[in-house]
Amino acid sequence: MARVVFFSFEYDDAWRVNQIRNSGRFIGEQRSGFRDKAEYEQVKRRDDAAIKNWIRTQMYGCSVTCVLIGAATSKSKWVNFEIAESLANGMGLLGVYVHKLHMSKDERDAIFDTLFQPSNPLDNHSMPPKNSFEELFPVKASDHFETHIWEPRRSLLSRANDLGAWVDEAARRAGH
């Protein structure tokens, strides 16, 4: 089944995100959330209400949010907003670490960026409670939804980059 996927990421990771976007691993999925730089630059100059409205418009009709996780993603105000919106709307969530992918030639990879796994922003969010027990003891989104590592092409593990299967599992876990 084709799913519409919203991609959430910290704009500083755009070079790494585009490597995934152009990987050819999107068979069967539609994409949303890959921000046009000019549009993004224009929107981010607006007030918070306008930015939230723009994000909600981008997310409309999507069934899964794929959070592409780099070094600063868990601290991003807008990525955290997108995760909260996804949970509030019953969307599936999927985390994908992008820290192993290289930056552009103009930017230097910090050694810790490629070696150490960044913080998972799904740890910052709880699932909507289904009962009084979960109200007292919330379930973290990271305990309910999966997070994977995107392996670079040169890696033998890169064949495991099965975005379609990951998206389907996120949708299943959300009840779709």
C-alpha cells in the first residue's frame, strides 16, 4: 500500500537528508516535507503561528512522519512540534539516524557526528495515553515506534536501508 510520508528534519542536515531523498528507496511511497530552500527561508521569517500553519499544511494527508535525526535534531523546536503534531493526529512515526552520511564538500564532518549516535527526539515525546495506567506511566514515542540507522552506500549494511518496510511498520504501529 502506498503511504504518504512527511519528512521532518533539522535544516542544517539538508545535505544528508538529500542523500536519502535521492537514494531511490522511495518506491511505493509519496513524499512530503522536503522543504524547498527558498520557501523555507521565506516561511521561517514569519511568526510562530504562520510557521505552525505552514507545517500543518505540509503534513496534511500524510500517514507517517519520518524524523531524520542528526546532531541537533532533538533540540529543534520545529522538529519537536512536528513530532507532537504527528502523535496528536494518530500518525505513525519513524526515526532514521543520518549521522553516518557525509556533509557537503564545503562543510567538514565533525568526527563525533559520524561516530556517535545523536539523541533521539522521539525520547522527548509520550504516546497519547490509552488508559489510566498510561496516564500515570507514559509510554515514550521511542519505545513504541522504531528508529533505524541509514547506512551510507559504501557500507555493506546499506542494503538494509528498507525505507518502505520501515514506513509500513510505523503505519502498522499507529493502527493504519
